[in-house]
Amino acid sequence: MLLFSALLPPDGVLDEAAAAVGTPEDDGFRWSARENWHVTLGFYGAGDAAERGEWLAGRLAGAEPIDLRLEKAATFPGVLWLSVTGTGLHELAVKAGAESEGRPYVAHLTLARFPRDRPDAASAWEERLAGFTSETWTATEAVLMSSDREQGVSRYRVIRSYALNHARA
């Protein structure tokens, strides 16, 4: 079981993203199931969920809600994703452990994976989703999640939630 923290977009935002993607043809992409769509804050790998949960509670104590939106598509090697923007997102992610592995935090929502040996495979998708912008939503909760592989498919499960409820000025 792998652990990570995340923000879960509301159904309306997921509906918008799903409508923009449509029903992809079998193009060699492995599309993420909509029920797995999330914005990762920190990735922890294997570990004790209770221990990580307490650690995360301390790190997120006093964190404020943040306004976010999904925007245009981009890629990492082998990954097609939507960008996520919002004031305070980077700071929240750092509190949750982002960048602890020495990599800069890039807020995103993974849509699909594709063969790394086909670096241009996602260009049509980047073009198609270049103008996409979702409605803005307020993230009032972060979650600790687990990822388990079952029959070759990742299954995500919320283990614990954390209110982002510090009063805004």
C-alpha cells in the first residue's frame, strides 16, 4: 500500500474535465478512471497509515481553504495531465510533504499514461485541451489516500480527511 495526500475536486469540476476529454479512442493511452482523479499534495510511498495520518494532521493544522481551478493539458514523460492553479496551493503542498524528494512540486491532475518512447503521442491532446479552464472551486479538505494494485489496476481509497478551515482574513 502506497500513501499520498491529495485534494479532491468536486463533481461539477470533474464533470467539466470529463466532458472536455470525451470518450477517448483506444490510442495506446491508459486513461485514469474518473473516480481516481485527484490533485496530489505529497507522495509518501509505503508506510504506516496511522503514523502518516498523525504526521499530516500536525502539518496541515491551521491550513486555510484555497481556491483552485483546472486548466490546459501538459505532459511529463509518459503522462498527460491537466494543470492546477490556485493561490496558496504550492505552500499547502509543501506543508503536506511535496518537494521532500528533491523534485519541484508541479500541481496536476493525471488524465492518462502513454508509452514514454512516444513523446509526441499526447500532442493532439495538449492541443485539444489547450483552452480548457474549469470553474473555480474552494478546497476545504485535504485527504490521506492509499493506492493498492488489484489485478493490474490502481485502486485509491481515502483513509483520513483534514479540514482546511483556518479563518480567512
